[in-house]
Amino acid sequence: VQLLVRRIDARAAFASVVELGSGVGGDLALNVTVDELLHDAAAARGRLELTAELVDRTTRTLVARRRFTAAAPVAQESARGAAEALSVALTSVLDELVPWLEASAATLPATASR
């Protein structure tokens, strides 16, 4: 979660980016669910699948939803190799998710906090 928050914040497309429960309110919320986090030893790859939902909290409506999937080869059959492959898959997913989030938020009226 912290890596995602830092990535979104670094692009400065939103007025503020915080984790839910921080005490800071906002008009938009990003819900992220990890659907699959897998080290497939037979295929020698790590796989990550997650679903992201952008919600307008003021109207309580779903703005956008998308499933992101990435896989990366495991260089060596070990826990370290699996972790490295999953890290590569995560980077790939975040590289797609953050621009999608910005584009989805851009479809909202200017009154939404961005």
C-alpha cells in the first residue's frame, strides 16, 4: 500500500494522497484488492492479479474499475527468486495502474478533489 501511495503522490496529479484511516478526508477513494499472488513453480513464474476501483465518495458511485495482471519469470527456483519475480510483476502492474487512475479521475467534474 505504501509503495502505491508514494507512486501516486510522486506524480502530483492529486491534491493529497493518503491511506484510508489516516484521518484525512477526500472526495475520491481507490480500493485495491489482490486477487492472486502466485509463485507458479511448474511454469517458473510469479503472477500478480489485482482489481482497482475508483470511488467518488461524495456521490457514493463507482467511477471506474479495472483488473490488472502481470507475470514475470523466476530466474532461480528459490524463495528469493520468487520474491524478485513478484516484485517485477508488481512494478509492471503499478506502471499501468497509476496512469489509469489519473485518466479515470480526469473524467470527473472539477469539483472532485484531485
